Amino acid sequence: MQSKYDLRRLNARSFWKPIWVAVAAGALLAAAACDTRTTGVTQLPVPPNREVTSFSEPAPTNGPTFRQTNDCKTGTGSYRLGAGDKIRVVALQDTEFSGDYEVNATGGISARMIGSIEVVGKTLSEVEELLRQRYRESGYLISPRLSVELVATRPFYILGEVTRAGAFAYVDCLRVIQAVAIAGGFTRRASKTRITIKRFYSKTAEEELVTEDTLVEPGDVIRVPERYF
């Protein structure tokens, strides 16, 4: 015959059993919902695939987009010769007619066999044609085959409030700020907003107001003035 205590224990078990079953079922469902891939050994998260990277937006760029322009002087094409330029004449028939020349202060060169030729203001192709004509007319070459190339351009000049004022060798696509750097940089008294350039081919003495990003051409004279205060 069961005692009152045993009956109470039996009733308690009957009461909690459905609750335990419900709790266990809920735990199983939660585990299934949070299921992740495993490595087969322990329940560890699988590392992401680093070989494939996707971005919702394009990667940022530092500075403006580069654009190819034709505004730089490279010593070919429409480049016109001036005093201080150095050219090389290569004659295919006879190396005796080949040579390096510097355009003198009067704008000419002294070519082999035919003497002085004025080349200032002419392009390389125009100088080639002029040499062919002169050699043909002089009788030295019946059918001249020659080429003219630029060896070195005339220097540019920078004056005023820079560390080392003077003449400097020109480099392609030179800009005002680069020219100042070549001259050792600005002095403490330099005015960076009133820089001017006297262009080599300008027919007047007028100087144009420029910025640090303005292109400099061979033979140009840059002036960096002193600031007022």
C-alpha cells in the first residue's frame, strides 16, 4: 500500500514530464535552426573564402583620375627649334654627313659640307626636308636619306624668390611647381599666387600670370616675385 508521500512524488513526476518533453523539443529545434557547417572534427565556424572579395561600392582612388593629354612638349611633332636646342643628323648613305649640332644664338647650325643653315622656328621634319634639299642642290647626295632627332632641348629659366635662380635642363611635361622644386624650392618671401612666365616664342615682353600646375616649355622664363608682406 503506497503512502501519501509516494503518491505526491508520483503526481509531481506526472505533472513535470510533459514540460520536460516540451523543453527538450524546443532545444532540438533551436539547435537545428542555428546549424552551421563543421570541419568534421569539432564544431568550429568555417573561415570565409578569401580568394573571392566583393565590394558593394568601387574602391576609393587617391587623387584625380589620370588622363592622357597631348599638351606636353616631347621634342617631336610640332616642337619648334630654338637657340640652345641640340639635334642629331643621321645620314644613311655616308656617316661623314652625320653629326650633332647645337642651335646657336643666331638660330642656325653649321651642317657638314654645306655650311650654315637657319633652323630656328622649324620643326624636325622641316629641318630634314631643308637638309635634303641643300645636299641635293650642292651635289653631295643625289638622293639624300637622312633623319633629324632632338638630343636635348634648350633650358628653362627661373628668377626671383627661389633658392637657386638660373638656367636648368628641361624635362618632359614640366610644370611650374616642378620647376620650382628643381630650383631648390620657394624662399620664405615668395609669392605663390603671382608667378608669371615669359614665353620663349612670345613676340612681346608681356608675362602671363600662371599657377603652380601650368606647363612650362623649353626656353620659358619663370618669375617668382616677392610677396608684399
